[in-house]
Amino acid sequence: MLDLLWVVAGVLLLLWVIGLSVSVNFGALIHLLLVLALATILVRIILGRRAL
């Protein structure tokens, strides 16, 4: 399950970088998804589950 989280975070990071160069509206959506992914990772760390 941890590997899946890394894959999702990587895909979101890639889309975020693409979004920065494509469009303002698309970029805003990618920024929101990136923030959600980072929040998910932080919650997993704070709750004491396996560290990344």
C-alpha cells in the first residue's frame, strides 16, 4: 500500500509540473491535488503508521 502512495504522489507531482506550464486553471487544480496528497502523507506520518 505504501508503494501505491508513492506512485500517486509521483503522478501528482508530475501533473503539477505540467500544470505550471499549461494553463492557469489547470494548474490551480493540480496545486489543489498536490496539497491533498501532501496532507494525506502528513496524516499517515502523524498517526504513527509506517514512515515513508
